[in-house]
Amino acid sequence: MELIATPDAAVVWKDNQLFLLDQRLLPETEVFIQLSSSRETAQAITDMVVRGAPAIGVTAAYGVVLAAREAFLMDARQWKQTIEPLLDDLALARPTAINLHWALARMKQLIVQLPDGDPENALIKEAQLIHSQDIESNVCLSDIAADLMQGCGSVITHCNAGALATGGYGTALGVIKSAFRDGKVDHVYADETRPWFQGSRLTAWELEKSGIPCTVMVDSVAATLMAQSKVSWVIVGSDRIAANGDVANKIGTYSLIVNAKFHGVKVMVAAPSSTIAMNTATGADIPIELRGSDEVMKCGGKQVGVRGVDVLNPVFDVTPAALIDVIVTEKGAIFHPSEEKIKALMLS
Ligand code: MRU
């Protein structure tokens, strides 16, 4: 089936099949691949075909549908047992993005309640609801965030927290889209984001297709730009927000925010409430994914670093809550986040 790549849809459920826009190949090649089993889906998440915390969550929800299809075919009476190792595989696909576990927990809760018989339709409905609610949350939080921005200026974003990283619209890039529409942002500086280049490949692709002026820079330019008073906000997404407001996001976010604080640039973290993990007490409790050395020592498949040398490749870092001016979710904005404020937001 031919699907056209748009910056609105990285995860597509069509004719009862799951399709993912292969983000490893963007921007040069725009191609969807079909996933025919939950194991293939878990592997696609690990391999970065799809990435970005909310998009991983939405994909995993559809992966549960595929798992249930396989388990029910194998044994219509015992499918709730047969599905368990398949769900474990999905849970292990990537460790930091809490949306993955959040979406799986929602699907599992439904599985427990389902009567005997084919579960597929009920599970498809729930996965589609997770998907559409993610888009609604992103639009809502983006409008809340745009409202609280003053004047008009340039912003820096890191990694890709756009439609590609979510069910649609985006978190940090969603804020930028709404703020650009409202005349609050006129230019975006996109960190290239080593080593996967989510900034130069994905954020620039989305911004260009949305008609938003964008400049790509290597990550280390940010401090110089801030020293020249060229940016008013740093706006980023998150893979997991701990109960005390500490924020895990793409490696390099922490140093970007330390630089922002030094230069008096305001810092916004935009995320749906599904990214807030109330059972993760602090940033120190967030598991940080370590990936292979080739991601650093090779570029576009070509060896660029010294073969055999030791490589450190943590792909996320944690920014302490104290450095963040505002976290914006669909439930509202929290200035100077703290445990009490996050708890109150989640209960609202
Ligand atoms: O390794 P990735 O590309 O999955 O990392 C993605 C990020 O760090 C995003 O900023 C985060 O998931 C928020 S996406 C709305």
C-alpha cells in the first residue's frame, strides 16, 4: 500500500495494519514500512524507525493489537497468557520513554477486563483512542504555551519533538507551530542533535514543510547564540518527567539548559501528562538508555572515529527541576516545578 509521508503522521493504522514512516531515512527518503507482528514492532522501536516518547507509546499500543491477533490465532482460549511475553518484548524496546510503559499499562488494563472472544476490535479502539488523545493533548498544551509567551522572537529547540515524535502535531514543535501562528515566534534555531541528527534531519524537515523559518546549527553553537541575545526561549520535549519535576530528554538538553540559565534565556518543557511518571521519584531514578558505539564513531554508515576506542553514548540526560522555568501540559502550566505542584496538576 502506498502511503504519502506528511509531517502530520509518523504512525498510521490503516485497514487494520500498522505502518511506520521510517525516520532513519528522512529527509532523503520518505517511505512507510508495514509491521506484521508485535516482535517486528518492538524491534522497529529499538532500531529508531519510530522515535520520540509519545510516538513510541502510540506505536506500542498498536503493537499490542498485533500481539493479541497473534496470541488469539495461536490459542483462542489461552490468549491472555500467550500474549504476556509479547507484551514484555514491547516493554523492553526502549527504557527511558515512559509513554511506552504508560500506553502498555492502559492496553493491559483493558485486556484484563475483556470477556472471552476475539479481542481485536476492542484493542484497536483503545489504541486509536490513545493516538487521538495524544494529538488532542499536544494541540491543547501548545495553545496554552503560546498564550503565555510574550512578544515575538527566536527560540532554540533540541532533538525532534514534533509530529514525527508524537501521535501528531508535536510537543515542543507543537508549541512553536502555535506560537508562530500567533506571532510569538518568528525563527527557530534547531540543534542538529548528535548522534542521530534528529534536529537537522527531522525538525528541519517538519519546520520546512510547515513554512516556519529555521536555522540548523551544531549543538555547541547554542551558548554563542545566547550570548548575542538572539534567543528568547529554549523549548524542548521530554521522555520522562519525574514526580519532583526533573526532566529527562535527549542528551545535550541539560547543557543547553545550563547555558540558558547562565544567559537569562527562559526554559520551557512541553509534554503531555502521560510523560509525567508519578512513580519515578526523582531524575536519579530515571533509567538512561545507553546505545552502541557505532552511532558515535560512524556517520552515514562510514567510519569516522578511531576503530576500537572506548565510546560513551548515553542518549538522554536529566535536567534538575530547579533549572526549568515552566512545564506545560494539556492540564495546564507549572512555573518553577516542584513535587507539590506536579502532584496537584496530576490530580486536577
Ligand atoms: O532518541 P529519540 O529520538 O527517541 O529521543 C526523542 C527525544 O528526546 C524527544 O525530545 C522526546 O521524546 C520528546 S518527543 C515529543
